[in-house]
Amino acid sequence: MKIYREPLQKMLALVNDYTAATTDLVIEQQVREIIDTVIAEGDAALRDYSEKFDGVQLTELKVSDDVLTEAYNSLAPALKEALEVAKRNIEAFHKRQIDQSFIDLDTPGIVRGQKVTPLKRVGIYVPGGTAAYPSTILMCALPAKIAGVKEVIMVTPPQKEGIAPIVLGAAKLASVDAVYQVGGAQAVGALAYGTESIPKVDKIVGPGNIYVATAKRQVFGQVSIDMIAGPSEIGILADETANPVHLAADLLSQAEHDKRARAILITDSEVLAHAVSDEVARQLEELPRKDIAKVAIEERSFIAIMDSVSDMFTLMNEVAPEHLEIQLNNASDYLSLVENAGSVFLGSYTAEPLGDYMGGPNHVLPTSGTARFSSPLGVYDFVKRTAFMQFSKERLAELAPHIATLARTEGLEGHARSIEIRFDKTKDNALVAGKGEDTEAVAYGH
């Protein structure tokens, strides 16, 4: 791995070069055409694209409930147990995220509050291809179910030999309501706009390749999305107490995802930096996905040696990694210094893959520096919040002059008149409206 020993300001500039976002205009246009075709042709377009891109001729887009049940029952006992343990841990963590409606009755004559309502229908995208991701199904579907979403729909690319039983079995375990064998930008388009078979959803969540990410960006506004997921990332902060063999393995655990993945180690120990670099080279030769990880390590990853722990955190907060391991002595003491990270792993025995599968917190995380302003997927992503209020005539009267002043300052005379007309005694409806509001306020206990 490349090793840098540069002043903080130069390293900050280097990080920005590594994270600079680019837009592929060719892919943008291709995705736009795919979505437009799905809107115009519906299921026929989905079948055509499945044959063109996946090499699969489909007669049915939906996977039957019987197939889901059979897939789950076919799983080896050890695999079932692993999925069930993961489910319990994910549910235990996410149940603590449930939003509550509230009502404020502290001021006589004023009722105000917030109503939390689950989304009606959500679509989850599960990547296919060379790897199966049952963990992604659990991470997306379980928080939605906990939030109270009525219908969770899953899409995943069709496979020539059929969708892997582990994928379908995980969907069954997570109580996914419907599974469709459709992938790519066309699946995102179908979820956003609906077809004869696939109903349109309120939100689309889950990771995918650059075509899926581009499609999610393009349909945002028609539906909500969780985030635009980029390549996987890991950032590690470590000192001389850390084990270089463990650090190298953790860096490679993310580098093997994608040739564009990022693996970054920031340390104040030159000895550790060189030991980790050597160990990455050694372990890389033994990795089954060596060809992928090697490109990520050589082109997108680095080790930085900084002068102090403070500079280490300043630089890592600029990186804003998807996954952040803190392998410093007394790691938990440093949590308060973390400003930007998707998920934090404290201590030498909290390796990042724990979070991918079993830890409990979600593994759908902000990437490409977006942890500066984004959060992990959670129960809160599957609800909407509606504010409400009710004022008595007396309470409105107290605020009326201020409302009128601000409204006229903004040039909105109609706003001011809407308030003032309620206190114009020449209008027959004034007393009726006021009395009605007072009566309703009494019903709330005032």
C-alpha cells in the first residue's frame, strides 16, 4: 500500500482528491432511456431487459410464496441458525430506534404535536450476480417491518440457474411480502413508477451497482430513496498497540468488495505503517478475490502517518468513512472525537465484518464522504412525521399582530388578512369560528 508522511493540510487535499465525485454522462443517458422505456412499456420492458442484460427469459416476474418457503426449508441448519441469530440482533438494535408520536398540552389554549406514520409500501433492492447478499435483505426489510410498513417488496436480478435459495430464504425469514426477479436500472424504474405486475412504492432502499445508483438518483422526487451508495470503504485509526496482521485483514475485507473500494489506515506509528503494508501484500496473495482487491489497494487505498492522534482524527473526519475502526489503546475513550463516520467499531475484537452480519446496527451506510451529513439506514427511514396544532381564539389573538407584521414584511398581504379577519367584528363568521375552536380546545383538556 502507498504510505504517506505529509503535513496535515497536504493530506487533507489528498483525501479530497480520492473522494472527488464524478458523473458518467453515458451511463446517465442509458439509465434515463431504460427508465423511460419501463414507464412506457411496463412488464414487457422488464422481460426484454432481463433477456438482454441477464440472459434470462422470464415468464413470471414474481417469485411465488411456495418457492420462498421451499428455499428457506432447503437451507442447511447452520445457515438457518446464522440467519436467525443475525435477525435477532438486528431486531434488538433497531427496536430502540422507533419514533414516537407526541402531543404538547403544556400551554392552555394550544395543542400541538407530531404524528408518526409508517410508509405504506417500500421497495428493497438486493444485488445479484456473482455474490448473494442475504444480510442486505435482513438489514433493509427488518427495520421497515419494525417501523410498521404495510408492504415490503423486494427486487433482485434473475439468474440463469434461478435465484440462490439463501436469498429467497432470507426474504422468507424477513417476512418480505413479495419478491420479483428483476434487477438493474429497470427494477428501480419499476419500483418508482409501477408496472402491470410491480406496484409503485413510496421509498427505495438498498445498495446496487453504478446503474442502480444512477437510477435511484434519477427517480428521487418521484419516490424517496435511502442514499446513493458508492463503493465500500473502511478507515482504520491505529497506534503501536494494534496488531498489523489484524489490520491488514480488515483492510482487505473491504478491498475485496469492488475495484473502486477504499481502504485507509491512519496511524502515528511508522513501524506499524510499514508492518501493515507488508502484511497486506502477503495476505493479498492468498485472497480468492485477489484480482479485485489488488486494484482497490493499489489505486484507491493508502496509509497515512500523522504526528498526533488529534491530526489522525482530523484527517479521518475529512475522509468520513463508511466504516471506521478505532484500534487505539482504550478505544472507547476516543468516540467523542468522531464527527463523520457511518458506523464505528471500537477495539481490536470489533472487526468490520461483525457489522456486516451480526452486530445489530445496520450495514447500509453512507459512502463517498456522505457520512458528513447522512446516517445509516434505520427504522426512522421508513416513517414520515406530520406536525399538527390547534390554537384557541385567545391564543391566536396574542400572536395575530406579530403574524401580520411578518406577513406584510414578506409582501404577503393575504397571509395577514387571513389572521386579522378572524377578529373583525363586522364579519358574521368570526364568533362562530372562535367558539368552535374554543369548544375543540376544551375537548383536549383545556
